[in-house]
Amino acid sequence: MNSAQLDNKIISIISNLTGVMETKIGLNDTLMGDLKMDSIASIELVSMLAEEFDIDVEMDETLKIERVDQIVELARRHLGVTN
């Protein structure tokens, strides 16, 4: 999976979780502000990504995530995907 495919997959997962159209989700969007997610939904999102990509994400990493680009970077780092 290349970087663009990964970005699109993550945005698709966020869209399914939030109900926000994929075309309205940007990498700089904040989870709680722009996408109206609460802390439970944010943790659920990371859990969904961990399951989808078969990665282990530590809770301290999860709690630091505030924006979509941070989720993308987390997944890239765990999967070894570069830009």
C-alpha cells in the first residue's frame, strides 16, 4: 500500500465513523473540533485502524492524537510507509 492509498483508506474509515463525507475531511482537520468526535470516538478510531492494518498502538500514542494528519503519520510509522 502506498502513501496515497493509506491516506484514502484512513479518511474512508473516519468518514464511516463520523458520517462526514470523505471529500470534506482534510489532513489538517481536528478530530474534536472539525469532525465533532469525542474522546471515545477518537479511541474507537485508533482501535479500528489497529484492526484494519494489524498494528499495535499504545494508549499513550492514542491520547496524543488531535488531527487527521497525526493519525495518518501514526499508521505510516507502524506500517513503514513513506511519503
